[in-house]
Amino acid sequence: MGEQDSISTTRPLLSVVIAVYNDWALLERCLQSLAKQANEAGFEVVIVDDGSEEASPESIRRWGECYPLTLIRQSHAGISAARNRGVQVSRGTVLLFVDADCVVQAGCLAALGSMIAEFPQRDCFQLHLVGDCSGLVGRAEELRLATLQDHLLQPDGRIRYLNTSGFAIRRAAVDIDKGVFNPVALRAEDTLLLATLMKRGELPFFLPNAVVQHAIPLSLMECLRKDLRSVRMVEETYEIIASMGVSFRLNNRQRLSMLSSMWTNSGRESIGRSAWFVVTGRRALGFIASFVYRCFRGVRRDSAAA
């Protein structure tokens, strides 16, 4: 395991933790966007290479000239374990998780820093996520994110939604040795974290002015294949959530309301109706795949019991 750390003697306000697995080209854009935040809030960047096939290129290390940067390489253990490793070596008062395919928008860290200071009683913060509307998949992601964040926002400013493309939590609220994420969860780890917070009676505080763009680099067919490959891992995580006694699945009325809102929002010129069909198509495919997986797993359990 190798490690590089640029030297800094002061504790930063934020530790930006990024887990990477073969995403070096995407990470360049993310790190570039962070460089534009350098004068807005004190922060460090902690990158955990989760056993990528190729070691990080020299260009990644050069970003340490712009801000404190720590780069760690570990054997492939999954995104949850990688993020927890990043937490353990971080020094910031607040931990901010973003993904390699994210672009931090102008003023984001400054807005987060202001809200951290303004609401000292809040431990968790969900940043405002947007999609990249330059392509169909990105427009569909913008439509999905906008609808979810609108419908799940509570009157008190908290939100029944957690997405680690832009999520922050105070260090004091975390067991550093244990980590933030359950390493068993290989997918939907953010949903499991939300369930854990809800069980404690907590929800993230939504920050509309701290914006992160989630720029999906995949084609529609690649997204569909990824959705299908992830079904087993997602369902295993939801089984853990069910065992916790936490329920936050939408009822049929809420689902219809969200679909109606998405249809209305898809009428915007910047999104288009085709994005609605992409979102609903992916959700339908995911529902069918999950149903088939549960049925197959139930048959196997019955066979084993017999």
C-alpha cells in the first residue's frame, strides 16, 4: 500500500473523501473542480484507490500543488471499505464524500462551510445534486435527482434522501475506527446509511446552494447493464435495511405523484420528454429484475429447507 500526503500543519474544516476504482480520467475533472474552490473553504482531499487495475497517473498527484492531498492504495474491498479507510486518515472537522464522476460547482464548499457554521446543531448535510444535461443519460439523471430532492424535502429543511455524490457529516458524529459505512454493503451503501440515521431519529439537512454535478459517463445501454449487474448487491443491502425495521419505500400514491411531477418537469426544454422515458424505463427494469431475484432466492431457500 502506498501513500502520499502533501504537508499541512493546520487542521482543515473539510476532508473531501473520494473512493476510486479505475476512474482516473473522471477523477481529473473532479479534482480540477476542487482546485477552483481553493480560496473558498479550508479543505484537504483524501483519495482511496480501491485496487484499481492501474496505479494512479502522475497527473493525479500533481493536484497536491493546489491543496493538501493524500493518496492511498489498498486491495479491492468495495466502495464502503474504501471510504472508511479515507475517513481514518482524514483530518478535517467535517467529512465530505463525493464520487470520482462528480464536478463540484462554483461556491459549493463555501456554501457548505457557511451552513456548518450557521447550524452547529446539525451533524449531517445533503448537498444539492444536479445532472449533466449535455446528453440524454445526464438529462434523465437531472430529472430523477430534481424530482427526488423536491418530493423528499421536509418542511424543516431536512431530507429523506442521502446520496454520497455529495454528503457531509461532522467528524464528532462518527466512530472513526468503525467508519461511516457498513463494509458489507457493496451497493446502495448510502441508502443503508440513511436507514441507520433514521433509526437514530436523524435526517440530513439539505443545502440548496451547495451544488454538485453528477456527470454519468456511461451510455444508456451501459447504464442498463450496470443496473442489472447490481441487482443482487442492492437487494442484499435492502435485506439488511429490512432487518433493522426501517421502512422508507414510497407507497403507490407517492410513486404516481413523483411520476407525474417528472412528466411535468420533463417538459422543460433543457430536459425533454425522452428523459422521462429513460428514468421510468430504468426503474421498471430494476423493479422487474429485483422481483425475479427475490423469487429465485425464495425458491432456493425453500429447496434448501426441504
